[in-house]
Amino acid sequence: MKQLLLSLALILISTTAIFAQRKSDLIAEIASLKTELDSTKAIVIKAKKNERVGLARAESFESQVKELQDANATLLKNLNSFAKVSNKNSENINKVMEKLEQKENQLKAINNSIASNDSTSVVVLTHAKQSLGENAKIGIANGSVIIASKLESLFGNTTGTTLTPEGTAWIEKIGNLLKVNPGVSLTIEGLSMTGELDLAADQASAIGSVLQKQFSIDSNRIHTLGKDGNFKEGINLVLHPDYARFYDMVKEHMKASN
């Protein structure tokens, strides 16, 4: 009986020791698991934090990408607009250059006409001196050749309106000047120092009539007038370019350039 009790006591003590050992091991294991759990929680918290940071960065990157896309679209739109404006400006520049070229050609034509008129005046002056002699009163002013004559030399007196034979012969030389210079017109100025402009105009018209009827000078090339000569009287024969034709030429160039 005692031996049985002793055996049971030993078994109980052994079992108690085993349970105590197991409990200690369980407590240690629980502590280890708790440590691992805390570490895992910390990792999870850090991971969640990193996730939030990553999401924030992703949203920031998406926003930046969207802004870049919008900026790129705006830039492309501006480039297209710039290209259109540039093409339009190029067209405008080409039109302006064409206009400038037309104006340059117009000015060149006018300058050539003026130069031609100046050359013609020199030729007419030379012809006049050769035809009328060195003693003739011949001058040049404003591109025109001016030949002066006294009334007595043409009409025999200061109030006549019919040319004398000598006057007619002298006027024939003027007609020949006009024939060899077909681009030249003639303005006949009757000068009066007494205010009798009607008489001066009649004397100028008489010379123009002789040139037309006797020497076949086109009436369109002849202009007559009476004017106040201040302290001079007589006849001025002004040989000049055909201003009407010159102005018509300028007008045509102006129309062509518009």
C-alpha cells in the first residue's frame, strides 16, 4: 500500500513537473509570438505608411503627367496657330513685296519718262539753235525750251494779228522743230504789258492757226493763251513734253499697280 502511494506520488510529482515545464515553454512561446506579432504589426504599419506615401506620390505623378499632357496639347495648339499666322504673314509679306515691286516699276517708268523728257529738251534746244541761229532768244527752264520773239518781228507792229511773210517764214522753222520732235508740244504765250490780254491771246492764236493750216501741225500739240507779261510784251514759244500723255502714262501705271 505504501509502495503504491509512493508510486502515485512520484507519478504526480513527475506530471506536475512536466506540466510546469510545458507551461513555462508555452509562456516563452507566447512571449516570442507576441514579439513576432508586434514586429509584424510594426512592419504592417510601416508598409501601410509607405503605401500611403506611394499612393500620394502616384497621385502627384498622375497630376504632373496630366499637367504635362495639357501643356503639351496647348503647345501643339499654339504651334499650329503660330504656323497659320506665320503662313499668313508670309503671304502678306509676299503681297507687300509684289506691291513694292509694282511701285518700283512704276517709279522706274516715271523716272525713265522724266529722263527721256530731259534728253528731249536738250535735243530740241540743239535743233532750235541750229534752225534759228545763235542770235535767237532761246532759253531752257523747268524742262522746257523757251523761244522769245518780238511782236514787230512777227506781225510788223505790236497790235497786229496777221503774220508778215517774214514772221510766217520764222514760224515755219518752229513747225519744222515740232515735226522732227514728235513727242514735243507747243504752248504759245501772248505777253501783254498793257493788260490787253484778249489781244495777246489773239496774237498767240494767229500763230497757232498758221502752224496748223500751213505747216500741218496737229492741233492737239498746240496750246495758246494770253497772259500778263509784267513789263514785257511779245511772244513766247514754249516747247515742252506732252504733259497730257505723260500724266496719262502715270495714271495707267497707277491703275496697273492697284
